[in-house]
Amino acid sequence: EDDDPCRIFLQTPPCWFDGWVGMDMNEDPYPPTLWEALGDFLSSNASMVFHGGIAGAAAALQQLGLPCLQCLSLGELQDVVGRAIAEHGLLAFSGNDIRPRRVRLEQALHGDAAGDRKAFHGAFRLSEYI
């Protein structure tokens, strides 16, 4: 019995293949509207807790089905979570978990640290979605 998974090697990539998502990509391939919509969602749901690191947060976001993220693959969502932490300041590690940052950079720059968005009442754990 062979426990190795089946592997298929393609001689040429499919015409729709745009390349692999790499965490080392310098240029942000996502539109500003994605970051704005994700930031608004996270600001409105500041009590969220994503378990399982970047992979767990990406899987949870995929399960939530946010319109701004629906067309992204799981690998792209992992890239989005990594960029949301490292480049956009929307998420931050809290121990082994990932949580929305309390104050977004643009809110702090514009004096809107309190935020005038509708607050999310009642916490829920995203571990149910993973």
C-alpha cells in the first residue's frame, strides 16, 4: 500500500493560472476597496477572535462569505490576513489568536479613534467556523 497522495504534473499551466500567491510579494495585488470593506467589517466586529493563526483566520473569513472576499481562494485569503497584519494594521496577534486591532491607523490619523460605526454587540468565537 502506497500512502503517498496522487500527484499530477502539468507540462504547461492552464490559461487561467495567474501564478502562485507568495507571502514575499511586495506589491499589494488587492484593490483599496477590499481593504476598506475588510476594515469596516473588522471595526464593526472588534470582539472577534480568530483561532489557528493565519491559516485559521483565512478559513474563518472564507466561511463568513464576506462579499469583498468571496472571489478569493484560501491561499489568497491567507495572503490577505498576512497583509492585514503586517501592512494594513487591521489585525494583530494576541498570543496564539488573531484579533482586529482596536484603532485602525486611518482612524487615528483622522481623529476618528472612537469610530462612528455601528458597534457589534455580543461576542462570538470564530472557532465554530473553522
